[in-house]
Amino acid sequence: MSELQSLLTEFAAGRVALVERHEASARAVSHYDFNNTYQYVINREETHLSWLQNALAEYKAVLPPAGPSALPAPQPPKVGKNIEASAFRGILEDAAAKTTGRTANEQKIGDAYAAMDERRAIKSLLRIGMV
């Protein structure tokens, strides 16, 4: 196995783990806006995986399973309970507050949440006549 093939295989296993985690999260989230975001992220990651699959095919290799790179899947909500969007506020705030070491998807989600938060603040200021 060449060094490049080994690197591609290791990287692909991490990406597979990430896609599996996001797919599990999308199944656990019922709020439309969050689920829609997960679907967008999953679509982009599947595109990236297809590029890796094509690169590995040149070495006659296949996408590896997530294996040791597997990330824990979130717990699905209890049946009959409505999940409030605020339940995910901590995750979104962490993604927005973190400025270094973010993945591209964490950056997109964090930046989108921060922009949404800024719009809410501006609307509040307009409502009370501060702007």
C-alpha cells in the first residue's frame, strides 16, 4: 500500500464517520431548520466522499468503514416528546464561538447561527427604538 493510498484510506474513514454521525443526527432532529441544515451538510459530505472513492478506485481500493474513527451517534428523542429548538442552542453557540480549529461544516453552521443571532439583536433594538 502506497503512502498516498494509506493517507486517502485514513482520511476517507474519518469522513465516513462524520457522514454517519450527521445522518444519525438528522434522524434525531425533528425541527425543520436544523434538519434542513443537516441535509445540506450531508449532501456536501457525500460529494466529498465520492471524490475520495474515485481517488481510491485508482488504487483498486474501496471506501473503508468508519471503524475506530466512528463518532458516537446522538440519542434519538423520546417518543411523544417535542424537542424544542433551544435544546440545540449550546451546540450552535459553540460552533459560532469557536474561531479556530473548526471543520468547514462547523464554520458554515457557526457562521450561519451567528448571523441569525445578529439579525435577532438588530430586530430587538429596532423594536425598542435604540436604532
